[in-house]
Amino acid sequence: MILRIDPRHVMVWTSPRTVRFGIDRAVLTLSVDAVRERLLAALQAGCTYRALCRIGRIEPVPDREGIDEAAVERFVRELHPVLLAPGAREPLVASDARSGVAAEPVPAPVHVVQCTTSGSHQTDEAAPARAIAELLRVTGRPVLAGRGLPPSAGETPAFAVLLAAWSVPPAAFQRYTSDGVPHLPIVFGDESVRVGPLVRPGTSACMRCLHLERRDHEPAWPVIASQLAGIRAPQEGGALAFDAAGRAARAARTWLDEGRDLLRGGSVSLQRRARSEKWIWHRPHAECGCRSP
């Protein structure tokens, strides 16, 4: 069995002879000598208990003996709060040069697509997409971010975030629906920004279900939507856009790391005037031909 320190517990030195695991909260604080320092280095990379005992017996400096197996066992017990549980899958973390631990294997990428409808290429219009991409990259996952339509070739992504003005165009979400890729829309309007729902093809309401739902509540919506093509939504570069970007990144990370829908099948509309939020729950539409039950 391989013993390894969980890379989520960052190790820092608080004095020449003391190490601490955890930054926001100290999970464990240890006194360290030359032998323990060498054992810690081995455990950050990962090694067997037998190999750890051999390392412990090596003389750290002339005229100073190593430690016996009982002392190694006691040290391992002290480290229990920060060790990976036996058989546990190593969590995905960004590569850390100090620990020598990198995420293996490389996970499937995440797409962040700015569905450009206007002819402008204003800097603030693409800023929310860049913010989401950066928030997801810190998890160690590869992120492909771009404008226009999603990539037509390459590896199937694990998740996609679609940003659009007024409504998400079918050409932007059809590939993800067909490939069974979970995707999360962010839709900018003139007074609000909507985040969600998280579309899980074959399980939840799809993007076409949302279009039909909007038509049911507002029969003129198809005619209105056709007139909005090419018109930039005021909230694309507003303050609400960055609130929405943070919520979307959090929802994406929760799904990718835990397989849990943070939005619980709904969408949240952030309102500019009232400084409030409005939740809407979505169901598959009876007229839609998607694979949703």
C-alpha cells in the first residue's frame, strides 16, 4: 500500500523545526528533525510503509542514528489527519513544484464559449468568460476558452459554460446536447443576468425546453428573439456579469468535483434594479424532442 500526503493539505514551515499542514486552518502541526524531514519528503511523493522504515533507519548525519520501525509507525499515526485514505482516489490539484505532485491523469477539458451575437469585440463583453476560465484553471483542469461557436473537433469536454446575449443560439449548444456533455448557460439581458439551469442531457430540461418555456409565458418571444440578433445586451459588461461569472464557476466546479447540481435544476436571475435574485425551476417541455424523461 502506498502512503501519501493528501496534496490538498499544503505543508508550510512555521519555524526551522516546525511544519504545518493547512493555510486557512491548521489541520496538523508537527515538530520535525532531520529524519522526519526526510520521511515527509518521501510521503509527499508517495512510498510504501516498508520503504519508509528503511528511509528512517538511514543515518541522517554522522554520529546520529536513524529511527526504528516503532518510531516510524508513531510518526505515520501522527500524520493520519493529512494522509490520503487507503484506496482513495488522489484529488485533482494544480501541479506544485514544492511537493512534486501533479494531477494524473489529465482530465477532460472544460469549454468556456462566448457566443458572440453582436459585431463588436469590446473588451468588457468577453471579460466574464475570461474570469470563468481563470477560476476553473486554478483547479488544474485544462480550459478551452473562445468566442463564437464551440470547437468542432478535438476531445469531448467534461463540461461547458455558454455565455450569450438574450438567449443561447442553437448552434452553440447542439453539439453538447448530442454528445451528452453537461453545460451551463449564462444569459445577459438589459436588466438582469440569468445563470442556469445546469443542462444534463437525457436527465434535465435542455436548452430548447427553455426556449419553449419562454414562448409559453410570452407568445411573442420567437419574434422578439429574431430582432435581437446582433444587438449587444447592456449587462454583458456590467457589474452583474462578474457576480454571474463567480456563481457559474462555483456551479461548474461543484459538478466536476462532486457530481452535484448546485442550482438544483433551476436558474437564478440576478436583477439590476432591485439588487435581488429570482429563482425559476425548470422541467423538460412536453413539445421538445430531447432525450429528457
